[in-house]
Amino acid sequence: MSVCTTCETPLPLDTSFCPACGVDVRQGLPSTSPFRPGTMLESRYRIDVEVGRGGMGVVYRGTDLTLKRPVAIKALRQSDGDQNVLGRFLREARSLARVEHTGLVPVYAVGREDGVYYMVMKFVEGRTLQQLLRERGPMEPSQVRRVVREVCDALTVLHQAGLIHRDLKPGNLILTPEGRVMVMDLGIVKAVGEDTQTTSTALGTPKYMAPEMLESQTVDGRADLYSLGVVAYELLCGDPPFDGPNPMAILFKQAHEAPEPLKRRVPSAPKNLTSAIERALEKRPDDRFADARTFAESVREEAAASALPPSKERRLALRLSLAVLAVAALVALTFRLMGSSRREASESKLLPVVIAVASATSVPAPVSEVRTPSSGPNAGVAPASFTAPEPTVKLVNLVLTSDPAGAAVFEGGRLVGRTPLTLKRPQSARMGLFVLKLDGYTNGKITTNLGADTRGHAKLDVLFELVP
């Protein structure tokens, strides 16, 4: 099997263009640019400057003269390109038209000019994760968590539409100036169960390909989770889990070797993050996460686990403990009121109460009145009654929100939930302080007045900025 000299992707037999980078493999050199600066498309879109070559064609920055906005224009490098490349190009446009998500680049138009097919998309400014890795090295765990979650959000929409990306890698993920991660280049996207000419061909980039893509197995969204696991592994420690002197050596490792444990590579990395990444890298799809949403949830802050409800056993133990304390308090109070001379009679009457409270495992209602047995010289005379004071504490509602939503809310160092969040607190003259935390953003603070129902909002700033 031959490989592309530009991106080292395995090449199908009798192909003219690399299925991954679009290079003309007959010459081994990139094809010439299809359009010149100043070219007009549909009398609306103007070609301004070439900004890159990737996937199947050349990408230009252009201008939508009607709406006065910048656009990205992707054009095939060859007007007479083979049908596989053209099919992939059109499939990308149709796939993007089927889904809508802030993490996916929207398509504005598709057309043909002088025999050259082109696609007009939103122009996304930023830097790819590949560029950031090259410039800055490994990322902090909080940044890796955020990348995984945002890519998983986009993959969830893609997979629910029955589509698989099949070429996730740092070069296809771009970080915008606003700090959002966007998924690019759906050139080899495939519908689940689709019988295309590329179904039995190993398309993708060797360092990020799932094992099942090499063996002509049925491929589903879990192949994308494997690729994202490779990306996350590389973001965390600086290198992908598998490398080698040539593509075939890398592909062999993908299929047969286990990655070096992340705890050995990055000992300080949080356990739940490393465990999630390594689960995504399992060779068998059934051993990975069932879907992208589950993968995203697994990499959340470990502190979030404390916000989960207690286990069934802990809840039962807690309720039993409260019941025992309540029973003890009830017995002590009754004996004190009735006097030691009548304990025997009291115990016989209290026994059913004790059993009832213990079986219900709940705190009994306040005792409003306790009567002595109707015997002895004071029979028929009502003793002094005991009335428990009614609670007078008034509660106020606190509504806490953040931009973006989903921030962990801490009160006095204790996690109380995630925004948007409504809390009830006793009314008082003091102020309430809440700290908001979200991976990839600076911490925010909300100070509230506990004297009345209050709303509080915090805008969180991006933690890391792009290099201009």
C-alpha cells in the first residue's frame, strides 16, 4: 500500500488525489490554486486571499458583498478531480446543512464556477489545537476537560443526525478568540450504514484512527470517541499515544498495542480525566463510552461528584440515625414530664410509638401535648400541657445564573449545584457569597442580599487567550 507523501495517509489503489489532504499524488505536489484573488462567485462572493490547504481543497478568506461580512470559501483543487474527492466535497456540504450547532461551521452556499466546485461557509477566526500544541506544548487538565466537553457536544448533534466525522484530530479543531472549540473539515463524514465507495477504505489520519476503521468493520460514532481520546491524550501530555517510523507501524500499534498509562506520563493529572481518556482508547468499541454525552459527563470536575445524591445505603443509614435520635429525645421528654413513679405505665404506652417511629425511619412531628395515664388520685385531671414552639424562620429564594451556564456554585467551600440554580436560604440581614467555577474560565463571584428574594448573575472570562 502506498502512502501520501504530504500527510502519510494510506492511499487506495488507482487514486489521483489523497483522500485526506487532497494532494495530487500523481505529481506528489499540491495542485495549483483554483481561484485568483479578486475572483467573483455568483456576483456576490469575492475571493480575497488564500489562507490554507486542507482536506480536499484550498481555503480562501472572502467577502460576502451583499451582507458585508467575511466568509470562508473552500474550493476543489482540480476542476476534473476524481469522483471520490468530489463526492466527499459534496457530502461535507450536505452533512453540514443537515445539522446546526455552535461547534459546527455553518454552510451558506455551494456552487460551481468555471468547472470548479466551491463551498461558502462562516469564516472562523482562531488557531487550531495543532498550532497551539506546537507553540505552547501540553494543556492544563482544565483546558483538556473543556475541549473534550465542547467537542462531545458537537459530536452528539452529529451522531444524532446519523453522521460520523471519521477524521477528528488537532488540526481539525479550532479555538476561537471567544474560547469556543469548533469542529472543522467534515470531508470524510459518513452516514451510519451508508454504502459508499469509501466504506471499505481506511480514510483518516493514522495517528488518530480507531482500530475498527482499519479492519473494514462496521463503524459508528464510537470511532469518533476513540479519535477524540487520542486528541485528549496528546493535549494532556504533548504527544499522541501511538507513533512510529511510518504509517503502517502506527496503524499496527493502533490495532494491537495499549497506550502508555497517562498517570505515568502526567502523574498530577486528575484520575477521573485520565480514566475517561483511557476508556475512550479501548480497542473494542463496546468497551468505550456508549455515546459522546457520556464521555463529556465523565470528564467533569471531580468535585462535582460531591453534588450527587447519596447512595441508597447512606440515605437509609442517615434516616435510621435520625429516627433513633428522635425516639431517644421523645422518651426522655416523656419520662421527665410524667415522673419516675409512673415510668412502668409510660413505657408500656410508649412502646408502640417507638416501634412506629423506628419503622417509618423518619423524624416524628412535634409533640403538642403529653397526658399522664388516667389512673391514681389525679385521674380525670388534665396535667399541664407542653407545646413545641412553631418555627418562625422565613426563607428567601436566590436565583443564580452565569454566562456561560453550567458553572459549579460553591458556598463556604461547599459545592451546592450548577447554574442556573435556585436556592432557598433563611432570611437575614447578612450577605451571601457564592463562588462560581467552570473549566477554562476565571472564577466568578456573586454577592446576594439574604433579606429578600434575589437574582444574581456572573459573566465568566475565558481563562486562556489566543496568541495574535
